[in-house]
Amino acid sequence: MNGLELFNKRAEEVLVGAFFVDHQLLKECTIRPEQLYTWELRQIYTAIRRLDEKGKHVDLITLMDEVGDEKIGSYGGASYIYQLAGKVPNLANFHSYEKLVREYDQKRRAIQVAEKIIGQALEADITKTLSEGISELMAVDEDQTDDDNGDITPSLVDLFEDCEKDLGDIVGIPSGFG
């Protein structure tokens, strides 16, 4: 990427470290391991997700057992992994960290698409190049999920609660019938 590497290592560390503090956040997290820039954190996060899929609690011991002693050093070592949980300043801001990681991933992917368009514009059919480039950029934009995970349950609960509210007497038009 021309020497321009866009990422926020602190946000990635806090995101991954948060799972050691509260492993239930894995259920809420929409970030995929490949969206992390830092290779070590990507590997740690992948192992954490595997533990969760197996129904195991996430902590340093279970992670080391999942990864194996020979690989833990290449992920930064046991002390680095242990420190990740200590880097989490506030779990209430988890979704803000998640959003930061997602935005940097989108920036990197948009730059990759732009570089591809530039390369193809010099050599290939420009109409095809632009069409494919626009499609790829739209895919990068569509990947941004923000708070919408497709779950309509909260909206249905709100609608149900609104329907249950007592609005007082029902007033209508007199019909003259008894």
C-alpha cells in the first residue's frame, strides 16, 4: 500500500483484550479476524473464537492450550497476551473500539481497490475497470454494519411495548346503536 499502513493497534489490542475480561462480548462483536491488521492479534482473536465455538471459557490458560506452547511465542508471548486484558480501559466503550477497527479495515480495503483501479486503468478496458471498481468499493461500504446486525427483535419489543401503553378511554363516533 505504498508504505501507508492504516490501523490503530491500541483499538485492536483493546478489542481482543476485552474478550478476556468479558467473553460474552464475542456474541456481540461483528469484527472478523481478517479485519484486524496486526497479524498476532488476528491469530489470538481466531483462537479466542475457536474457544468460544467449543463452549470453553476464554482465559490465558485455555488460549495457550488451544494454540500450543510452540506458537504462543510467535503471537507475542504469554506476557503480551496476559497484558491485553489490562489494556482495556472501559468495557462500556467496546463498540467504539469495534467501530474504529472496522473503519481502518475499510480504509485499507478502499485503498487496495483504488490501487487496483489505477493499475487496470492504464492497461485494461476503462469501462470494465470502472464498473468492477465501483462494485468493489460498494462492497467495502456495504461491509460497514454499524449497529445494524439484521436483528429486528429490539424493534419488535419496542413496538409491542408501545401497543401495550394505556392511552385512556377509547373515543369513537356515536352510532346510535344501543
